[in-house]
Amino acid sequence: MSELVARTGRHQQRYENGYRLVAGCVPFRYKSSDGDSSSEKIVQVLMINSPSGPGLLFPKGGWENDETVEEAAAREAVEEAGVRGDLMDFLGYYEFRSKTHQDEFSPEGLCRAAMFALFVKEELEFWPEQSTRNRSWLDVSEALETLRHAWMRDALEGFCKWHEDKLNETKG
């Protein structure tokens, strides 16, 4: 088994107009309600804890200059949440201020996150940040209540709209 290792350091980090560029995803799966074959499938999203404080998060991290934004989002899902799957559509850019990631290129700690929907196909038994992160599958309503950052609630709402539009496309 090849060992997965999380990337560290900031020397390959991308910046644009004073913003640190990050990539992340809203990992999701479907759960059948009550085992009834005619029942609707319930969407669940995967949340992770942060070693730096309370509340839950979606996996996200620095977009480095040797990878595409999609590769960065998929890499962060593996490193932080230990999941792989199909990176679906782009959900949008979300801007926020990070107190922990202020540096010479982004002295105000401004970040711009490119977020994607990730349909989870595999949960890894071992992943790079498993010693500092726990993962939890939650229904969307639970996730909205436990998200640590307002911008991630906005991203989850963007995911819900995207998902609803996708369902309507398949029904229409």
C-alpha cells in the first residue's frame, strides 16, 4: 500500500490580488429513507472537525501552482476527509478572512475558495490527517446548524441549489 501524505508548506501556494486561493468540496452521498424502495433518497454531506476550534467544516485547502483547481479540491478531500469520488460541478467562489493564514502575500488573511460538489465513491480506512480530523455524515439540515463558518453555509446552500437543479434536469 502506498502511504498517502498531506502536502505542507506555502511555497507553492497560489495568490491573486491579495487573496490566497484555496480549493475545496462539499462531499455528498445518498442514503435511502426507511429502506422503502419507493422512498426518496436523502442527501448527506460529509463534514470534518478542525483541530483549531469548534464546529464542522468541508475539506478545503491551498491551491498550489503545480495543480489544477479540480486536482486541489480532490486532493484536499483525500488529505482532510479520507474520501475519493467524482468531482462534479463547480459551485462557486466564496471569499472569507482567515486569521490563521495571514502572510506576506495576503496580510489581511483574505482567501477565495473555489468549491465543488464531490460525489463520494470511496471512504479510505487510512488518510493523511486522520489523527487530527474526524468525519461525520450529516443530513443537510444538520450540517447547516453545525457549520463553523458563514461562507461554508453559503457554499452548502449553493450545493443544495445545484443539487435541486440536477434533479429537475433528470426529471424533466
